[in-house]
Amino acid sequence: MVDPAARRAFVACSRDNAVAAVDLDRCAVVWRAEVGREPIPVVLDPPTRRLFTADARSDTVTVLDADTGGRVAQIRVGSYPAGLGHDVARRRVFTGDTASGTVTAIDADRLEVVGTVRAQLGAGSIAVDAGTGRAYCVNFLSASLTVFDSGTLRPLGRVPVHDGPCKAVLAPGGGALYVTESLPSTVARVALPGGRVVGRSPAERAPVGLHASDDGRWLYVCNRGAGTVGVHDARTGSEQHRITVGNGPGDCALDPATGWLLVSNAGSGTLSVVDRPWLPGGRPAAAHPAEGRPLPGFSLPDAFTGRIRTSREWAEKKYVIDFFASW
């Protein structure tokens, strides 16, 4: 989250249960504040100068003073809130409650819950179209978007997408919604207000975060599984180039004053700052000959127990992958 007027960026540090404020001119941390367990996204409410962070493992939203980091309030919401949405005009902050399959609405001034919306399992990131009053919540575990009225909280419909949707972002000026689909590694374009997927573009491994440039030209896609940000032409959907950043990039934002792209790297606990991200960099390193090839069968001793482990044993296991911690 970038505050260009105050020259600050705010980063949720999920593994430290904290939020950090970074001076954009000095690229230095100016304060850190403890919040609930596993904070994931952060939003800034400019009229009140308050920060809201969803604390996934505490089932709370922590409210901070954006200038000092002082705690203002902590609000109980649904189970495992993994995403936030913000409607400045209607004075609402929304949480996507992953385990509850709900959206909780908070009054941004009174700091109290004013209602809930039934979504689906995996509710997370929420994009709000202030012009139409429609909000779109991605449901990671249900391969869908829940559409609701941000003022009345009335459900308006459901949009099917591909598996593992992580982040929804409105195109500047409205008319389209972009959604990262982490499991098939694609970015979907949804036409608005109709709510129909009209195109998809391939991304690198496990795209989770997403940011649209203010001019509507570029989409910046955080590929958590590859440690890169893909720069996509928003008009065609095609990827133009990739930027190598830290490990596990979860989300990104542009500083409108400098044009810098700020990327939060969940895996390495760092913030990458990229100058003129729309320009391609140097030629990428050549791929290793083994890249993309199937892993051969193996039988190897466990480094800790000495037990023989085989490729067949691991191939038969199933995993639940938590991408939310990267937001």
C-alpha cells in the first residue's frame, strides 16, 4: 500500500505479526507496529489517516494511525480474514473471510461491524467499483467471484473463474476486472458490468498479486512460485517481460510520484523497489538443461532419520497450498 502524499509505503509482515512503514525517499523503515497474527493485506483510509490490516490467524482487523503506527482499534471479523476491500465514498472496509466463506463489512468511521455477505469458501481479495457500488470478492477455494452491493450488502451474483483466484483488480475507469488464477497460472479479464470472462493470458508460476497502472496500459503480476513480476500489456494480455525480485512475491503497488514499482516478497521478507518497471531489463539467464523436465524416480535416505524415501511415496501425497500468506 502506497501513500504518495506522505511518501510512505505500508507493508504487512505476516511472519512477524507486524506492519512496517517505509520512507519512500530514503527507502528506510520508519516504524513497525504489532498487529494480530499473520497480517496479510493493508489498506489506507485517506480521510481518517487510518490503516486497516486483516489478521488472518487472529480473526481480527487491526486499525493503526498511519502517521505514528499507534493502535486505534482491533475488530473481530469472520474466520481467517485473508483479503481486504475499501469503498472510500461509502465509508466501508470489507474483509474476505476465507474459512467462513463470508465478507464482513466495517464502518470506516465508527470502526464497528455493520453486516456480512454470504460468499463462498476461500473468500479473500475484494475489488470495489466506487462508481457503480459493486464489489467483487475472489473465492480461492471455490473458483469464483462473489458480486455484491457495497452499500446495501445485497448479493448480486457469482462469476465462475479458474482455480485458485487470489487477487482482483479493477481496470482504471472501470469496464473490466483482472483476476490472478494461481493454480493454472493465468490472468483472467472479466467484462463489467456483465461479469463474463472474456479473455485469459498465461503468467509464470503461481501468480497471486496484481496491480494495474493508472494509465491502464500495464498489469504487474506477482508470480509467487517464480520470484518474478510479469509485466503484461493490459490491452492484449500478453506478457512483455519479467522482472526478477525476491522470493515469494505476494503483491505490488506503484508509487505515482516516481513511477517505482514496490514489490513485497513474503519468502525473503524484503521489499523490492524497481525503477521504470515498464522497460525491459537485460537478457535473462539461460535456462538450466533440467528445467521443465520430469523429475526422475529416486530412492534416497532421509537426511534426519535415515529412512529410505522414494519418488513414488511423494507423488502419492496431496497438498493444500496456502497462497494467502503472500498477499
